Amino acid sequence: INQHDLSTGHITDAERVDGQPLPVEKLSADFSFLILSLSLLIVTLMMSFSRKRMLTGVSSLGFRRQPELAPPDTSELFGWPSVFRNLFTVLNTGMFASIALLLTDSMHYDHPSGSMKLAVILSGSFLAALIIRHLTCIITAEVTGWKSLFREYMNVVYNAWFANAVLLFILNAIILFAPLKNNYPFLVMGIVITVIFLIIRVLRLLSIFTYRHIPILYFILYLCALEVLPVLVILKIIGVF
């Protein structure tokens, strides 16, 4: 290119090369940051005002026998520690599920706002499953008279999901904002952690039934109704099958 071409603003014998289009963002960074910030605020409040209850709840996941609990009270579901715990669980579980579906291209949206809709749908479905499970346990406890059993079982369910959500919260932050070249190991880690907590829940349910000398047939029935069926319903809602 000579000086004359530059001075006149013309470049001769130049070819135009088409650039590569920017990849479509699969996740809404602003929405994700908002959810993670809200989750961090919830954990901070719980650690400040309900730390003992949090630690007691996590210890309930162990296989050592816990002290007998009082009969279930439906109002406990709406106490502020329980509301914060379950809100944290729902937000981070729904977010991780949406991240996993989008990053593995199991679901696809042309705009990042689609990730917001997916996260809201999954979180709402998970919350609905928790509420239905809670009401089912209350009704079953009233019919069978096994109030202490279902009280202990629901305590394990909520605290297992919360402990799982704490780890998913960390993974969500890493996947979304850490400069990683490959996010798949962290997605696999989150799935494996969730499966481990599900197995712990099943084993704790078995230990609860065994301790109270309840026939194994009832354990199988409740396992199908309270553990397997809700999972199948959620998978159906998100279109896995």
C-alpha cells in the first residue's frame, strides 16, 4: 500500500474477509449475579441469626440416632429460618439445573433471557414438588399415626437439599464467573454431589423405618411415592422424556 492510497483513503487490491459471528450467550450474567447475590445474603442472615439451627440440621444427615422430635407442625414450614433455607435451596438448585441444561445444549434459547425463564420454571417446579411432598407427608402422618417418623424424614429431606444447594451455590459461582475453558467437570461434579445426597436420603429413610421396626414393604411404597415419583414428574415437566 503506497502513501497515495493512504492519503486518499482508498486501498487498492484489498479483499473483504467476513468475520466470525460472536457466540450467542447462553446465560444471563446479570440475572445470575442477582440470584447469587441474593443467595449470599440469605446465607449471611442464616449464619448470623440461625447458625445453631443450620448446624443441627446438617448433623441430622448423619446415621447416628437423633433425639425424638415433637409431632409435626405445618406452621414450621412458614417460619423465617425454614423459608430462607428453602428459598436458598430452590434458587440454587433451579439455577444449577438450568446451567447444566443450557451448557450441555440439552435446551437452547436464542437470547440470554431464555435462561431466566428456564431457571424460573425449574425453580418453580422444584418448589411445587417440595410443597406437594410436605403436604403428602402431613396427610400420610395423620392417617398412619407415624407423626414422629415423617417429621424426622422431612427434616432429613429439607436439610439434605439445603446442604446440596450450598455446594451447588459454590459451583454456580465458579461456572458462571470463573475464567474456565471447560465447565463440564464442574457440571459433572454437581450432578455427582446431588446423586450422593439423594442416596444419603434413601439410606436415612431406610434407617428411620428400621429403627421403628416398620415392615420393609412400607419402606418400598413410601420410597416410590416420595422419592421416585417426584423426580419422574420434574423430569417430565422439563421435557427429558
